[in-house]
Amino acid sequence: MNGRAEEAVQAALMALLRRDADVKSVFGTPARVLDAESEEPLYPYALIDRHETSPAGASLVDGLEHRITLACYSRDYGVRGAKECLSALRAAVERADWAVEGQHVVLSQVIFADAMRTADKRAFRGVVRIRIITEEAA
């Protein structure tokens, strides 16, 4: 179950971010929200940085807790630009109407967001950590 559920949740997250109007207003159209599709994307852009899972079943239903980290990168407007990117991603997740193949989303919440300068001092990196709990759809 884990592999299919992870793929389904990640695909649903990418789809909802890429179609969100606020995300497009920050990351362009089509939205530069990536899953390692580009080696040199245009700024600003976001990508899935990490996707961890652990068992979270209850009531005899298989379930998973997904902890997904989205990273975004901006070169314009300093930390304010990175926070604008974070705000768009966060809002899209918070208002998401989830449609995940084979899964029922029990909980979806943003648990952390932060912005910092990158090591090369030319860009800012933002991080949004999301917690999603899913159960197998009946």
C-alpha cells in the first residue's frame, strides 16, 4: 500500500498546487512547481524536497502519515520574495479540496514554514512542511 499511497498523495499535491490561482500568480503559468523535472528552472520555483511516511492506521483501516517538505527558491525581493512564495504554497494547501486516488484524506495541515538566505547569498530558500494523514478509501 505505501508506494501507491505515496505516489497518489504526491500527485494530488502537485496537481492542486499547479492549478491554484495564487500559486500561479507567484510561480507563473504554468506554475513552476516541480518534482525534479528541471535541472535549471526559472526563479521563483518550488519543488518537493522530501516525502516521509509512517503508519497511521486506526479502526482496522490502513493509514499513513505523510510529512512532505516543499522548498521554494526566489532571487527577487529578498526574504520578502521567499515569504510571498511560502504564503502562496501554504494557502493552497490550507484550502485544498483533496482528491487522492484510492485514499481518503483525514487531515491536512501546514506545520512549519521558514525562509532563509541560500549559501551562495544570491537567493532565498523557503521551506513549508505539510502533514497529511490518509486512509485507504472504502
